[in-house]
Amino acid sequence: MAGNKNLHRASREKNDEFYTQLVDIENELKHYIQHFKDKTIFCNCDDPEESNFFRYFALNFEHLGIKKLIATHFDAEKPTYKLEIDRELDLNADGKIDFADIQRIPLEQNGDFRSPECVEILKSADFVVTNPPFSLFREYVAQLMEYDKKFLIIGNQNAITYKEIFQLIKENKIWLGNGFNAGNAYFKVPKDKAKQYVKGVYDENTGLVKFRNCVWFTNLDHAKRHQEIDLWATYNPENYPHYDNYDAINVNKVKDIPKDWTGKMGVPITFLDKYNPDQFEIIGLDRYVEDNPNYGRRFSLNNKEVYARILIKHKQGGENVK
């Protein structure tokens, strides 16, 4: 799809200026409000004066019971600043904590999330919520894991297939959030970047671009993660062929997972949007399954490689009809 191609190109060119819409943030974060009480939240990949992440938490500071909110600004060439709201600092003494209590504090470094100064802020935070640079996604997630942080971030759906990211998914250290409405994510981009998007992806009236392969990644629990997939299909060899180069059956759509097959199954990466760890076991990603005789290559059917497949098994139920 055109939107997907543009997103891939943006990642390659390190064009990471995608500003998330407030409505998308509200729709996702409403599923996690119980997590934020008495916590420090850090938005470390935002322009805080433009960021809707900072705006959302500032607007809901008292409602969510937040302890502290911090957002850092990045400038590639010079020292910059952070914005901070602290429950203990009612700066205008009006009895409430809101936008009037924002502190603008200079930074000695440039606000890069990898800078020592930002790392020290990260260490003090409980949660990280932001839209990190797509081009630095692996490095960004590695830092979150290194410092054992809870997080809710946006990424390219294809990041699921990164070896390092998928291993974390397999180990249930990262999973997908609730997701964008109808799978459509809208981002504001600078006007000088708009020309790179095709008609139908960029809306001149709103200044927004639409992508269909962006997802939320998190390690915060939420209700959707525990909803079972309603299975109705049953196995037959015609609809579920075995791969040429691996002992597993191919399933083209998540809704067609056979309820009575207890062997290995290859499913599309969209499976993760509905993955319930109590219902299924994730074995691996096609290219990186340890017993794949063609390690590093995808599974194939009739000598043609199949697009990325996640290898899964039922955890319970069903008679093995293999």
C-alpha cells in the first residue's frame, strides 16, 4: 500500500517527524488509566510544546493522579530544555495542578533520548509514553528494557519482525496495545515534508498523513490481551497445507485458525493484535525458528516464500488430527 511504502521510506531517510493526534492518544490511553496514579511519566521523544502526549497528561494530571510529568525537547545542534509538572509544586497557588504549573527547565545537553542527561531522567521515571523515532526503534526499545521501564509507544508494525523485538514478544516482555481506530493512524507532518506523500495519504486540508501499519507496543496489561479468539474452523489438508521446508501448517487469516489442530501453525503477524498468551504459545518467527533447516529464510509453499509467519500452537484443547 502507498502509505506503507511511504512509512518505510521515512524510516530509511530518518524522517521521524510524525506528530500523534490527541484523539488517537486518548483512545489508547483510556485503557491504562489505572496504571498512572502516583507515577512519574516521561515523554522523551517529543517536542513538548507541540506534543499531544504532553498535552494529554497535562490536561489529565489531577484526574489520573500523576506524581510528575516530564517531556524533553530535542535540538540536534545545541542545548535545549525540558517541561515539567510536579504534583508538589502548585506554582500559582490556585489549589490545582495544571498547565499554569509547567516549569521550563534548561538542559545542558541536546535532549537526545540517548544523552546521559536524558538517561538520568529515564532512570527516575516509572513510565515512558511517546512516539519514538521509527529509524531508531530497536535502540529505543533496548534502552527501555535495559532500565526495566514500563512503556506505551508507537512503532511500525513491521518492527514485529525485527529479531530483537520479536524475541521480547515471544518472551511476553512486550505485546501490542489496543490499536488505532480501524487500523488507521493519522500523523501531522511538517509542511516541507508533505510533498513526499502520494495523494490519498496526505490530506492538504488537515495536514495529516494516514498509515495503516502503525501499532502501539507496550508492557502494560490491558483487557484486550485476555480476550480469547473465537475459533470455528476445523482442520483439513486442502485448506491448511504443510510448508515445503518446515513441519507446520499454513494459516492465511487469523480468523481461520483451526480449533482442532494442536500441531504447529504459521500465522500472519496480524495475529499479535489478537494474541492471548493464555490461549496460544508463540514458538518463534519463521526465519528465526531454531529448528528451521533453512535458518534465516522464510517458510515456502510450492517453492514460493510466504510472507512473514509467526509460529504458534494451541495451549489447550482439540484432538491432534495430524
